[in-house]
Amino acid sequence: MTDNEASLDRSLGRVEARVGDLAEQIIALRKELSGVVKTMEAAIAGHRERLAALEAFRRWMIGLLTGLFLSGVAAVFGYLLKA
């Protein structure tokens, strides 16, 4: 085996080792990304539930205030008709 062949084999070995390291890093990053995605999906679901609750409360409050306002208008109208 000549020096060039030995050098080429060493270089190839280093490249293979580096590729192996990079493959392990990619696998670790994919696992971490999957965890982040699951956390984000859970957080988004929680926010959607809170938004739905706030929307329901807003509709309820608009209905209550509309009812109170119309009751007041009806009372004033009734008072004016009696007078």
C-alpha cells in the first residue's frame, strides 16, 4: 500500500466518521423538534380553548346588555304611553 492509498484511506475514514456524527446529530435534532412540535400543539390547543371561552362570554355579555337595554327602552316607552 502506498502513501497515497494510506492517506486516501485515512481521509475516507475521517469522512465516514464525520458522516456518522452528522447522522447522529440529525437524529437528535429530529427528536428534539418532535418534542417542540408536540409542546406547541398542546399550547395552541389550550389557547384555542381559552379563545372559545372568551368568545362564549362575549356573546353572553352582548345578549345580557342587549336585553337590559331593550328592557329599559320598553320601560321608558311604557311610561310615556301611560302619561
